[in-house]
Amino acid sequence: MRKKIVAGNWKMNKTAGEAVVLIGEILDLLKIRPVTEPLHRVVIAPPFIALTKATEILKGHPYVFLGAQNCYSKPKGAFTGEIAPAMLVDAGCEYVIIGHSERRSYFKENDTLLMEKVKIVMGNKLIPIFCCGELLSERETGKQYDIVRSQLGNTIFNLSREELQDVVIAYEPVWAIGTGVNATPEQAQDMHAFIRKLIAEKYDSTLADEMTLLYGGSCNAANAAELFSQPDVDGGLIGGASLIAKDFVEIIHAL
Ligand code: PEP
């Protein structure tokens, strides 16, 4: 059975102290109205500096887990400013976002590097939330399927079946991220069905059916329910709306 996930990507927002407050607000709201479905999960990915404080609050929570927004592709050494996957494990993380479009564009992360990151992340028993998605110009010229096919084909489709089954894929059309213009439910469903078809072709239909595919891009409390009601959309990767406890919890309950 597919897991359903709502993951909050806080990006470069919130100090450690502010993160403690926001996580506290989210947990308080979830105490009033808990998640009861056994296969539903929540992931919170604050900045690195907040991870150790966040893990103290989340430790032992039955369905809210800690994630990181990035990590490096090497286990340790002279890589000034970088964070190793084992450090994230030590800080209490279970998930890591890999290949976010902001990493791809601002930090020039390419498929080769992203694949190295996925490998080392999985070697440390962390679950990658692997992002893919096309630019506006690519959608406008009908290239969205080719782009997503090549982003996945060059990276996670090199994993074995056993490895891939632990990966969460997030389809995030770049034109929808932080713009207030979300993909329509039909556009999201269409691409998720396409990704499932690619998995079925490369691996098998059982795996395609079991994998968790998230939608990301201006998903909010008002549109989450319709997006998540699509048969191939198993939740969301949420940026801006994950910084407001009430909105984030509403999105969680839209699963
Ligand atoms: C994201 O950054 O992954 C994202 C989906 O952002 P937003 O929800 O703000 O569009």
C-alpha cells in the first residue's frame, strides 16, 4: 500500500528558536485533530541549524518525522560548508529532499551529483524525497514529459528495484514553485500518471503502483484537497504554506 505524505520544506526560513515555536504550534494543532490513517506521514524539513532542536521535540512522534533540505554527496572530509548524510542521521533525520529546483538552478546541481547524493543518502538509510519538474518554457513548448523522463532516467532509474521502492518522488513544476500558480489537479494527475507509467516500463507495475508520488508547487490549504484527490497524487511537498501552522495542518488533513 502506498504511503501518503505531506512534507514541509521551510527553505531558508526560521531560526532554531522560531522553528521550535512553529513545530510546537503544528503539534498542538495535531493534538486537537490527530492524523489517524496508519499510512499517512508528515515530514518537517527546517534549516540545518534547527534540526537538533526539532528532533528533541519530534522524538518518538508516531507520524511526524524530521527531514533535511539537502546534504552533500560525500561521507566526510574537506568540504567546507557542507553536511554529510551521517550527520543528518545523527541529528534525527529520516528524510532528505534531493534535487529541489532551487538546488538545481542556484547551486548548479546536475543529474550526476544528484545521483551520488541519492546513493549516499540511501546508504545511510535516509529516505530521499527526489524532486523533478519542468520549467515554464519547457511546458510551453510541450517538453515536460521529455524533461521529467530524462531527470528520472539519468538518476533514480539507475537504482535497483529494491532501492527505488524506498524513494519518494516529488513532481514540482518549476513554474508553480513559490509563484501562487499551482498546476491544475488535471496537470498534476497527468504527470503523476506519466511517472507511474515510466516506473512500470522500467521496473514493473506493482512497484509503480506502490510508490509515493508527491505534488509540489503553490499547494495550499485552499487547493490541497482537490490536488490530493487525484488518483496518482499521494500528497504534497509544501513550501510557503508549511510556514503557517494552521495552513500546514489543514493541508495534512486534506490527505
Ligand atoms: C517547494 O519549494 O518545494 C514548494 C513547493 O514551494 P511552494 O509551496 O512555496 O510553491
